[in-house]
Amino acid sequence: MYALQIERTFSAAHAIVMNGVRETMHGHDWRVRLTVEGASLDDDGLLCDFHVLQSHVDAVLAPMQNGTLNDIAPFDTINPTAEQVAAHIAKAVAPMVEGGIERLSVSVTEAPGCEATFHMELRS
């Protein structure tokens, strides 16, 4: 199984609700790590192009950059937790990937040592 990983960052504020209480609005420099996996390479010996993955992730992150997640879809209707941010990015990028990619995961770090990961099977 081959794996490629790219990393991007974006800055955004959020205020999540925990136990029915909304925390104070605060910002993070979010680190996003996208990993794709597949068993086979193309004729050029690539699973996929790093730059293509970066552009897909950048397109998903653009609306969130320097924004307030609570005001941006889908987080205007769901709690903008790190878990939900990771899932949103993964589900948005998944239809964009091509080739022999079978698995995709997104890890989101909102603070050092605090990371959430969402895994998806794309095709087998």
C-alpha cells in the first residue's frame, strides 16, 4: 500500500458548544494533514500528484481562511469541532481525487497536541 501526505494550514475562529454551553469565540492556526492511500501506481509511478492534492485541499479551505467557522457552511448548522472540521474537509476532497486512491484521511490540529482524524474508504 502506498501513501502520500500533504499538509496545509489555515487561520480561523470558532466557538463550540460543550454540554450545552457555548465557549468563548477564539482563533486557531489549524494544521490540516491529508493522507491518501492506494495499492497501485499509475504508468508514471505515481499514486497521484502532490500539487493536485494541495489544490483540492486549498479549494476546500479557502472559504474558512481568516473566517469564523460558526458563520460558514456547514458549521453554521453543526458544531465546529475539530472532528467535524476533519470530516468536512475529507468529504469535500473525496469526490475530487482520481486514480488508484482507495483510502483518504484528514487530521486536523487546532492546538499543539490536540488532533482529530477522519478516515474514509473510497473504493476497494
